[in-house]
Amino acid sequence: MKIWDDSTAMETPAAYWGYQAFYWGIFAAIGLAINLVNGGNTLNLIISHVLFFFYSIGLTHVFRGQILRWRSIHPSIIRMRFRLFTGILIIGFIQTALIISIDIALNGTRLQDWPRAAVAGLGWGMYIGTLVWTIVYVRITERRAQEQREAKMQLALREAELRALEAQINPHFLFNCLNSIRGLVVEDPPKAQDMITRFATLLRYNLNHDSRHTVPLSAEAEVVADYLALEKVRFEDRLRLQVAIDPAAALLQVPPMILQSLVENALKHGIGRLPQGGDLQIRAAARNGSLVLEVENTGELTDSPSGDTQVGLNNIRERLRLLYGDRASLVLRSSGDGNVVATVQIPKDS
């Protein structure tokens, strides 16, 4: 019987209670049949076995809660087995005591009427019944519990890897901003103050997004606007900017710093290498269930991109892979008219 949901690695309540009812129903039915063959008050036997059915479910349900708690603290195998067998003994003892007590209450018998051999046999039967229940339950759920633990470990590894990739971007980003501000401190102090304010906004954004892996594209666009204002100081008229972001696209989620990374790559390896400068175009639109983000710049796509370019683009691709699997992509291509286009596609339902 399947009492585990493969998609969530959790027990399904309906199947779990079905297992409880099936197991103890069969056990009670067998006991009732044996007692009816041996003779006795039929009504009292039915009542006692119905009660047995319900309190056995209650006892093992409480025991199951203990099993889940023990699993959560990951005891050693020996300690776990000791706890399981101790619990089985306790439940078997309680079942035996309840059976005898109910028989005394219904049939007017006395404890002395129960021979020691009969009590021992009854206790052994209850122990075996609870032991089998426990073995079946643990065997069915342990494999899935192990898979759940492994999945959590993989998720933790994925989380750490993603954090490391994000941290790899931030220092380069911050140093570029500082270099842009440095030249203004003596030449134009008021403008330097404005740039420092923008830089503070960038730092604040960097700190605030640290606990999240996605942010609205509109927030990214605001940060990139501050970044480009800083870079405009360095490029002056050599940088010509066009931005076209659809309102619907602005609400969609993207990995933080991804747009800034694409823009930085376009400036450093494209426009920054041209004495006359060039055009930078940022476009975003929602198409066919995806967010399509494009950064186009004047320049040429060489057959062997520089090491910095490869590291930056590979970083973006790896972050997309970790967050979205194969549902997201980054493509760098030549537009055929002297421009290079970086296109990122991200699923909207992420």
C-alpha cells in the first residue's frame, strides 16, 4: 500500500489512515473469527474487537508521531531500533491490558480467570501484531524519508552554490562604480555628491536583495539607471542609450544583478573598446509565457571572447540553470549590422 506522495515526499493522510484501517481491521477480524469459533458471547466479542480496532489505531498513531520525531533528530541505528522495540513492547502491553480489562467489564470475569499462559500468549500476539505494523510502516516510509533528506541536502548545496555565484558578481560591480565616482571628486564636487547618492542606492539594493534570488525587473531597471548614470560620467557623449521595457514585463521576476551584468559586459567589451563609442539598447517584453530581455550594443562578436566575457556570461548561465533548470537561456549573437545582442529568456511562471 502506498502511503507516500512521490511529488511532495510527504505522507498522504487518506492513504495513511487507509493503511491503519486495513491493517488493524484485518487483525481484529482474524481475532474475532478465532474467538467466535472457540465460543463466547457474540455481541460482547464484536464490541471488544471493535474497541480493539479503534484503540490500536490510536496507539500506533501516537507511536507514529514518536517515530517522526525520532527521525527528525537522526539518532544512530542502534538507538533508533532500541526505541522502536521499546515502543512496540509498551503498545503490546497496553493492548493486552485493555483486552483483559474490557473482557472483565463485558463478561463479568475476574483477572484470576486468565491463566498466565493465556496472558503471555495474548501479550506475545499483541507484540507481534504491533511489530509487523511498525516494520511495514518504517519500511514503506524510510526510503522516501531518506530521499527527502537527500533532496534537502541537494537544495542546501544548490543554495550555497547560488550564493557563491551572486557574491562573485557583486565585488566587480561595486569596484566599477567606485572608479567612476573617483574622477569626479575634484573636477565636479556637486556631481560627485549626486553620484555618491546613486552609489548609496546601489549598495542599499545590493544589501536588500541578498536574501532573495529574484526581484521585479522594474527594480533591476532602476538600479541599472543609476549604474548607467555613473558610467555616463566616464563615457560622456560616447554612450547613447535607448530603453524600451513593456509595463507587463517590468512586473516579472528576474535574478538580481542579471541586467546590470549584461549592461556591464556590453560597456566593457563592446562600447568601451570603440573610440567613437556606440549605442546601448535595453529591451524587455513578455512573449509566449516568457520574459525576453535583450541588451544590444555596438561592437563585434569575436570567435574567441575574452576570459572576462566568458566568466561573466557563464556566471549568468549558471545562475539561470540553478534557478530555472533548462527553462531559461542566455544567447549571445551578432545582429549582422555591427551590433551584438545578448538575449535572456526566463519563464514567467517561475
